[in-house]
Amino acid sequence: MEKQLIVSNPNVMMGKLIVAGTRITVELILEKLGAGETIQQILDAHPRLTREAVLAPIAFAKEALRADVIYPVAEAAA
């Protein structure tokens, strides 16, 4: 059985999605990656994380977006 790396606990970080066994949120990892930090920089800043744990939020976001409903946005008038 594969270990679940992304979890939510109402008693930890107000129920936000976190990496299991930490208080590090999925949001924080995605923000750091989006800001240009490398996986190695994140691992250096958070020694309890593994490479797999840093990649898990990306996979989670991919699946969440795949299941999301797309609503077309009207183009702004020029």
C-alpha cells in the first residue's frame, strides 16, 4: 500500500492540506516552487521533507485540476 503524503487534519494548520507528518502546507511548497525555488532549496530549508514529499503537492494539484470544472471567462472588451 502506498503511503499517503498529502493529508488534512483539522487540528494541524487549520485543516489545510499538509505533507504527512509535518506542518508544511501544500500551499507553501507550491508557492516556493512557483517563486523559482528549486527542490534542493526546499529540502535544505525543510530537512524533514524528502524529494518525494516535495513532488507530492504537484501531483496533488494536477489531480485536483483534472477533476475541476472549467468555466469560460468572457474576454474583456478592448
